[in-house]
Amino acid sequence: MKKILLLLLVVIVSQAGFAENDTIIQRIIDIGKANNQTMQHLDVLCNRFGGRLVGSDAYDNAANWAASKFKEWGMEVELDEVGSVPVGFNRGPWFGRMMGEEAMNLHFVTPSYTSGTKGVQRGHVVAEPKTREEFNRMKGRLKGAWVLVTGKSNGFPIDFSAKADLRRDSIIAANEKTVELNRIQKSKNPKNYTPLETSDEPALFYREMREAGILGIVQSAAVPLVALYDRNNIMDMTFDNLPNTPDIKLDEHQFQLVERMVNERRQVFLEFDIRNFFKPGPVKYHNVIGNIRGTKFPDEYVIMGAHLDAYDAGTGGVDDGSGVTPVMEAARLIMAAGGRPERSILVILFAAEEFGLWGSQHWVDANQDKLPRISNMFNRDSGPLAPVSLGVTEDMWHDMEAVCKPLHGINAEFPFELKKREAMDRPAKPWGTDSGPFAVAGVPVMSFGLEDVRGHNFSYREIWHTERDTYNISIPEYQEHAAIVTAVVVYGVANLDKLLSRDGYFK
Ligand SMILES: [Zn+2]
């Protein structure tokens, strides 16, 4: 009899647990529908702070703000120091125009951690010299000129370092040899010789041109414009060796026009005002980690993450504001619903993803002991789309079916589907987002299948790392839905009676 009573008690208690779980989930959905704040978070990130490059005030502001929100919502917070950059960079506005007969505003960007102008700087335009002879012929005219350089911008600046000057010197020397060889061949066999090609290198006489007093260099760039950062030199910059020559990436259509006018030897004047600012470092940067501590298994985890840093020609509305803000809102919904998960839910906003996954790699390296006790790392970094599916293994199916069941009732327009997932190869090297280092370490990194359900014609390629990555590109209904779905699934996984099975996840 005692045994039966005990059994009954166990059943009642565990059902009460289930009922409580269901109530919390329903509350998450209700609050998520009635008062979803995902877009408010995005408004702050993009329009109050702006592009959040590591080393910028905007990044620090965003990190401190996110930490303060986590605290306000009742979570534990940690600013996890990842590293520092020797100098910081803050982007101000930028303007440019062509003067004279073809007067127009110029459409351009400059990579981060490159020089601004010294106020408004107007100058004539020349095409860069490609041989020593050409350089000598025009060196007097380089002073005060904007120089058109060859090649197509890939978003990175021309390398201004002494090391790059040496490389260019060797190209100049090799080209001179080629020209000499061609001359000999031609004199031997003037009718039947094929000249060898010299190699083209943008800003080949960069050091010499700077010494001659150019205002800056201008390179052709495809639209939409991409501006990255000075990857080669950022870690060696000091306040005494900052870059001092503006590196302008100009809309290719305008570049073509300017180039044609220069070739016709017409008078072309360009005027630029570029406010690229530096700050003395070292500037530390941090992952922002919010913890909803588990009531029963505080040392077991479910992680949801996204990267807080963003390029600053745009304001990181999509990459990765569209990941950060639903994840933040999911945490807020869980807290507002009174959620007390059995396992800990870690919300990690990663630093320096754009510099090469520095924040996520740092976390994985520093938390090796936790890695076997993570059910899944949910990362969101591929656009403001609606989560509509999740691929799960055979071994997880039963658990995940129960976890995802409430998703069917959220929004008839966005049905949710569980899919069978085949075992994947465990990657040897991380792929290009923060789930990469986790997967390399053997942590499951299921992420939601995303769709542009309503047909907004969203293209990630068009936005990614470009000037167009701003707040207004985001799609509110998908973003808000993503917050609810993420909250429901993460909370559900955190409350399973065990860690998710890893069997069959990796081959
Ligand atoms: Zn990204």
C-alpha cells in the first residue's frame, strides 16, 4: 500500500511538473504574440549604436547594453573577455562628389581601420603609374591627386605595410625584367614574337605615390558596396603608425565614368570628406553571456547564440542583428513567463565573429569541461527568415517531437515540421559562423530550417557585409516568430529528463 501511495505521489508530482512546463510554454507564446520586443532590440542595436565592429564604441555600447538587459530580466550575466585590439576604430559619416561638367554625388565606402580625410579634400584625378618610367613622368602631378588604381575591390584595403611594399617592389622588379626580355625578343625577331605579360597589382607604386603626396587611392567596387577591415595590419597598429592614406571603394559605374574622363585627359575634380576615427587602445572585447541557471542540473546546458559584432558600412541589421535580437527576445520571453528550466540556458552573444570566430573559439577553448554536457548549440546567423523546420536524429526524435509540439499552434501561416537528420561528418575545421567551433568539438549544433514564407524576396547575398545591411532590411514577422520558436524549443530541451542523445548526430 505504501508503495502504491509513493508511486501515485511520484506520478502526481511529475505530472504537476509537466503541467507547469506546459503553462510556461503557453505563457511564452502568449507574451511573444502580445508584446514581442524583438524589433525594439534591433532598433537599439542598429539605430542607437550602429555598426558594431570589434574595437568600436558601438560594440562596447551594445555589449554593455545587452548585459544590462539580461540583468534586468533576472538572468546571471558575464562579460567574457576574449581579447583586445591594439587600437580602436569609430566610423563617422562620409561624403564625396565629382565637380564640374559631370557633377554628382559619389557612392563609395572605405574599409574599417583605414584613414579618413583631413577635412574636405578636393583634388584632380590621375590613373596610377604601372612602370618606373610612367611614375617618373607623372610624379609631379601626383601631389594632391586622387589616384585611380586597377583591380576590383574585395572589401579589404590595399595593404599599406612595409612588408607589402617589399612585395610590390619585387613585382616591379619582375615586371622590369619581363619588359627587358620582351625588348630583346622583339629586337631578335621583330615580326614574330609574342610579348610576355607583366603582372598587374593595384597601387603598385603605393609607397612612392604616398611619398609624392597623393590624397588617396580610389578603386572600382561592385554594387552593393562591401567594406571590410584592415585584416593585415589591425593587430600591429599603434597610434604612431596609423594608416594615413584614404582607401576609397567607388561604385563601379561611377569609377568607369571618372576613368574615361581621365583617359580623355579632361579636367576631373573629386572631393571627399571621410570621418574615420581611431581611439588609443588596447581595446578589450567581450562575449556577452546570459545564464538562466538550471534548477536541477545547473551544470548541463542548452546554448542559444548569435554574433554581436557587425561590419560598420551598414549597421548589422541582418548580419547578425537578425540573430542577436530573437535570441535576446527568447531569453526575455522565458524570464517573463516565469521559466525556471531544469538545465541551464546559456545565451551567448559572440564577439569578433567577423574577424574569424574569435569569440566562439575562445568560449569553446575555455570551457572544454562543459562541452560534453551541452544538449545543443542553437546558432542564428543566416538572415531574418522564419524558422519552419528542424532536422533531428532518430535518437532524438521522440524527445524533440514532444518539445516541438507547441510550435504547431503558434501561427497557421508558419507551420513547423520535424525532419529526419542523417549523421554528418564531424568537421575538422570550423565553418563560417559561431556554431563551427562547437561542431568541431563534437557538440550538436542543430539549427532551424529557415524560409521566406511570405515571399519578401530576401537575398542574403545582397545584404551580407554590404552597405545595405541596415535595420529596415529585417522582416519583423519572421523575426518575432523566430524569438517565440527559439524560446519554446530551447526551454523544452532544457526541461527534458536527460541531455539530448548525441548518438547518430556525427558519423
Ligand atoms: Zn554573420
